[in-house]
Amino acid sequence: MSENIGHKIKLIRQARRVSQLELAKITGIDNSRLSLIENDHVSPSERQLARIREALNWTPEIDELVEAIAR
């Protein structure tokens, strides 16, 4: 897992035009926890990351785009 996974989650969430609150509701992750994840204060568990990836329709192609943007 990338050390700045939270930043990537935030970029993808914003690109999908999903609010943090909406993502929290969809994934069942507490909004305050999601905020901590997005600000790289804590890392998501594998289960949380899987729920986030599914909710945002996060594909391997998206990973490549985010990596390119992050450079």
C-alpha cells in the first residue's frame, strides 16, 4: 500500500464528484475516520480500502493515472 494512499483516495473521490460524507455512507466507514485516512493520518485497513475502491469504481487504470498526476 502506498504511503500516501489517503491523498490518492481524495483525488479519485473528488474526480468522481463524490463528497466525503457520501463516500462514508456508501462504504460504512465513519466520516471522521475517512477524513483521517484522506489526510494520511491513518492507513485504511485492507477491508476499508477494498470498500473504498469498490465505491469509487477504482480500477488499475485509475491507479496509473493517479501515479502520473502525483509525480
